[in-house]
Amino acid sequence: MSANPLAPPRLRFPDDASALTARIWPASATRTDDGELAIGGISASALVEQFGSPLYVVDERDVQARAARVRTAFTEAFGRIGTRAHVYYAAKAFFTTQVAAWMTEAGLRLDVCTAGELAVALAGGADPAMLGFHGNDKSDAEIARAVEVGLGTIVLDSHEEIGRVARAAADAGTVQRVRIRINSGVHASTHEYLATAREDQKFGIPLTEAVDAAAAVRAEPSLAFVGLHSHIGSQIFDESGFREAARRLMDVHAELVASGPVPELNLGGGWGIDYTEADSAFAPEDVAEALASIVAEACAERGIPVPEVAVEPGRYIVGPAGVTLYRVGTIKPVTLSDVDAGQDHTGVPGATATRTYVSVDGGMSDNARPALYGADYTARLARTSDAPAVLTRVVGKHCESGDVVVHDEYLPGDVHRGDLLAVAATGAYCWSLSSNYNHVGRPPVVAVADGTARILVRGESIDDLLARDTGVVAGSGR
């Protein structure tokens, strides 16, 4: 067999369509003696039998290990340049009360951006002083609540927020620590919707206005200026963007040091993970060393103290630790004629080629990223197979042609209705972005560890959906 001309250049024809590439799958993912996928010591079929499908599965030990690895990497790298590093877990990636507890136990702080995320963090036992609050449109109620509970830092995203947070702190009789989010203008190499530091967008204060904004903060007796904040985007593999953003921030940081204390510098997060074999993610140790060297060199050149540094990873910690399990439904081979051999595809012009559409019992309601960003994923059957691989597109059950779960993947050609299919690296931004489109209930989230599974978030039934509809007569079932 050879590559299908419909396949994108990044997709390599597999030697083994059942193989699990370690850097893409959870640390505990393996094949049992009979070839079945197992995570956390529990087979895929056992998980689905107990909890149903679709099903989000999270390798609890992998999440905890990744959190600890990031904390250690940044603690050691910045310790070598004479300062401290603080790691905030970006809750938007995936957040429950138990995840909040995992992060706290690993020594991480938490980054939240809504009243809901703040409530989850507090319910999970997090110390409010170890929280940061983001958001480009914080309500007065959200600001008041953050101040009331003694939140560690509020990140100011606009000039108007300076006065609003100052008033809330004054009303509460306290001094609120704040950072200023700066739009550095760095054009990160990622999807347009994931780039958060380009000039024409909603986040942050322009770099040229940073000094004036800091002066306004310092003029408010109820505010304590902690430092600057930058976030250039998500799922980034090119370190040049991080380097340039840090350099630009250090220029302004140095200018601000001349007029008062600037104890911290927050460099955000955004480094990518491996969703497919074509990806090449950073190791956290490499990110930490690179950023530490940039900060140390910049401070030495300007003759200023090295600040404490904060970072905000989310995807790296939970993304690879998650897998979504689906039940396969309709199989539909689609043969295309006059296949275009251009556009970097291989093949003969005018030839025919077949793509096999594999439908599953979920879709864009449980993973919106392929529809939103054209995101790529890796999929495997839960069972092994020696059947020749065929080019497939894994699609969902929703009434949208864009309802794609995996755009391009080689799966064994004997894939059939009733098979279990696993999609890797779904720990981040899948449950968080899930919806009830077409009145489909959101799947449960299960944590697995050491042969034990427990529910983190209960799934939604049709009764749950109807319970919110005020037109349903109570108890009628209609």
C-alpha cells in the first residue's frame, strides 16, 4: 500500500496503523496483551462499558507529573539567575474542582478569567492569594468578587479597568495588586484566532501606552502595581515569538523601574503540544532556559534588578493527558475522480482516490477545535488490526459538513460499526469548549489512575437538557 493522494503532506503513511506514539498519547497509554488500548491501567472497552460514549478520559498521574515538571523547570532555570518563578495553571484549558486541587498540590497557582472559573477555584480549595484574574471585559460584579475574596492579582486589560478596579478596592478598604496586560505586537506563528498579541484585536494595552498606564495605576492609592503581563497566543512552536515578546517587555520594564518598583514580569504561556507526528513541541526545560537567559541578559544590559517571573501554561499540562473515546457508526467510502495532484499532493492528475468517512457518536459538540481552527488530531482504533491502512476522515453526528473530529488519518481498513475509536491529546480546550448543539448532552469526564476510574464531571442526559427548558411540563416526560 502507498500514500493516498488526498492525504495532506504532513500525514505519513503508517508502518503500523495501531501504533501509539508516546509523545502524543497519555503517559499510561498502552496496548494490553490482546492489543486493546488501555489508559491508567483500564481498557477502553471497560471504560465505555461503565461510563458510556463519547467519553473524555484524563490520565490523572500524567497531569500531575506535567504540572510538577513545569514548576521544577521554571524554578530551577530562574533560580540560576537569582530570582523566583511562579507557574500559574491556565484554567481555561480544562478546569474542575479536582483539577484545581491537583494544581495546588503540585505547587502551581491558578489563572482564571470569569466568575465561574473563580468559583471553581475557590470550591476546589485554592488560596485566593495564589490566583490571577484575566479577562478583557470583566464585569463590576466580577471585579468586586475578586477584590472581596482577596485575589492575588488582577490583570488590567484596558485603561478603563484601572479606575474600576481602584474603586472596587477602595470600597472594600483594601489595596489590590494588579498587572497590566500589554499587547506587544508580536505576530506569533499560530492560527489567527489563537494569536493574542497582534495589533488589531481585543486584548491588552498597546506597548506604546504602557508607561502612561503604569503611571495611572501608581496614582491610585488602592492599587499596587506588580508589573507587566504578555501573552502572544496558543499552540506555538516557534520560540522566536516568545523571545521577541520578552525583549519588548523588558524595554518597557526597564523604563518603569526607573520611576518605581516593578517586582514581577509575567510572560504568559502558549507553547504548543504534539497533536500529530508532524508536530514538534518544546520541552518545558527548554522554554524555561530560553526565557531565563533572555530576562537575565536584558537586565544585565540595562543594569536593573532581575524581577520575579510568572508563566501561565495550560495546554501543555492537560492536553496530552486526555483522550476521547467514541463508538463508530456509519462507514462511508467516498471516491473522488480527477484528483488534483497539485497543492503539494502526490498522485497522477485525473486519477481517482477514495477517502473513507468514519462517523462517531460525538463530534463538534465535544470537540469544536477542528471546526474553529482547522485543528489536527491523531486517532487510533481501540483494538489492533493488521488490515491495510486507508485514508479516513473521522466525522461527528451533527448537521454540519464542518463537523469533523479528525480531518485526515490512516486507520485500519477493517474499521467497522461498533468499533471503539480513541482520539489523542483532547485534554485541553475540548470539554471547555463543548456545547449542546443539536441537543446532544456533553460527555462525562473520567480520571484514571492506577487501575481506578472516577468521574470528574458528570455527563448530561436528555432529562438534564429538558430540565432547563421552561416549556416542559414538570414530570410529564414530554
